[in-house]
Amino acid sequence: MAATVVELPPVREMPSSIRDPETTSLDETIPPRYSTHLFDDTYVHSILSNQPPPRFSRVYPNPSPLDDPSTNPNQPPRFSRLFPQSSPTSVPPSASLWSPAGKTTLSLSNAYIYPPDHSTPLYRLPRTLTWPGNEISLQISTPARTRTPSEPPQYKDRKLYTMRKRPFTTEVTLQPHKLGAKSATVRSKRSLLGGVSWEVEVKGSGVIWKSSKGKWKDARNGRLVAVEGTGMGVEGTDVVVVDELHCLKRFDQVLLDLIVAAWCTKMWQRNTKVPLMQTLIWGGGFINPIRSSST
């Protein structure tokens, strides 16, 4: 039986633009250029075929090995998952601040205000509450964006409030620097018996809180909303007594920022005394008590 020889048409030479100049073979590390290619790994168009060349834009590739193995093989791979994207860090510490009963405790330690778990500071005081000047500020820690989700959370301190004393008065203005924060005034009053009470007046809303003997109450209904106290904290290697604010009701973020600023203002006013002349000229200084001499 004689063998039948079938003569095939010559194979056209690959374009030089996709050949390696030294080996004259395809570089497997370079993805195919569909605008100039003749052959493809997933579909080889026969030269003898009477069908038109394939439209590779309609050919779905197989799932990428980098994609989720559980992905349906009949679906195209989601290539966006192969590239890390910038995303916010994990939920801010304030998200887990409140207990199921709607209560929390904030601790002031070494110019930082911590949540109950003492993980990441919620607020920061650039100057301590013994600063004798006319102005201090309160900063809030906000999550920063990271390049990849695997990076540890990063936080930035942003100015939240500036607390500024008004000369010749017992008032401290709270100037907000955050969108949505409330402008307020913290005012102290002395009773005939020598006790000191405080009130927080919000611009456009009137007095919303009153504080006396470490208790903060709603000025409208008299309900207790927060209580000041002390607790044990750690500064470096030392165990120290720290100031605490026990919030007895859940505040939204705006009111939480405001009551923290008012609490810091109260401690600042209580801890410092500034002479009038120093206030007018320098905006700071210490006052020394003058003892009356017996004659």
C-alpha cells in the first residue's frame, strides 16, 4: 500500500516584532500581542480552515492560578483582586468603645486619653493640663490610609478643639476644627458656699450640660450622663493615679468629642491660675500665693 503524501502550505514566518532577536523564538515571559499574533495558546486557528480568524476579545481565559480556587471555572477571573489597593485601616478604636449597656470609661494618662482597653489613644493633648497659658488644644486620633490591608493600622492626630480663655471672665471658648463639631463655651460659677459648678453652652442650642462635684448632668432633664473619677494607670514603668470620665450613656461622636473637650477644660481651669497682668501681656505664667504677715 502506497503512502499518501499531503503537501501543506508553508507556514508563514512570525513577525519580527514578537521574536527574540537572539533566539528567533517567542519569549514566553511576554504576554501575547493580540494585534499582531498569528497563534495563541488557547486557540490555534488552522490555516486550512475556511472559518474567519477568531475574535480574541470574545474568548474568556481560564481562571488564573492566583485567583480564588473556589471561583467558578466558567466565570472570568477577577483581575482586580490581583492588585493591592489602598484602603482604610481597620475599624477605629472608637467603634469598640462602648459596652453593650452603652457605657464607657476614658482615662487621661500622660497627655493621652485612652479607651477602656488602653489600646490606641483616642485623643491627645499637645500641652498638659497644667499649662498656665491662655490656650490649649485637643487632638483626635483618626485612621490613616495604608497601601495594603496587611500593613499595621496607622493613626494621625488632627486638631479637634482649641480651648481659649476669655480675659476678665470665667469662660473658656471651645473653637472646633473638625467638620460637624460644635462651637461651645465652658463657664464656671462659684456659689455663696464656695462651691464651683460648670456649664457647657453650645452655640445655637443653649446650655446642654451642667457639672458639679464631679457629676455631669443633662441640663434639660437633670439626668446623669457622666461621672468623673480616678483609677490606676501605667506611665512608663510606674503605676500612677489617672483621671477618668465614666460615660453613663452612649454619645454620638460629635457629643463625645465635646464632652471630652469640656472635661479637659474643667481640669485645666482647676489646675492652673494665671495672674491678670501675665494674662494680658504674655498669656501665661504662674501665680504665687501671698501670705498675710502678722503685725
